[in-house]
Amino acid sequence: MSKIQQHPSRTIDRFKFEPQALPEADGRFQAQLTIDSGNGTERTQRFFTFKPLFQSADRAIAYAQQQAREWMKQKSLA
């Protein structure tokens, strides 16, 4: 099985986003997004994995990045 592939993290407002591509046994990739905020005991991490599987790590990472943008849109509406 291949290694997890990460894209450089991106910080927007007070949130740090880390998109990843998780390899599956069949050679496809699952998109994962980690959202980190705060420091020390006030730190919160959220982990999201997404249902569609992708033929390439790049596509899985692009999907996770899109989900980060959507998450920020929803957060700004709250």
C-alpha cells in the first residue's frame, strides 16, 4: 500500500487546513481533511474523510481542498 500523500497546509482566518489522500487497497484514494484551530488546551482538531474514491491522489487532494472551501463558507454564514 502507498503512503498517505499530503498537500501543504493552508491557513484561513484561525483555521489550518491539511488535505490528504489516503491510499486504498485497490489502488484508489480517499480524500481526508484535517481542520486545526486554537493552541494548547484550547486546540481543536476535526478529521473528515469523504465517501467518493478517486483514481489519483491529486484528485482526492483537490476534493479535500474543495471541501475546505465549502466548510469555510458555511462557517462564515453561521
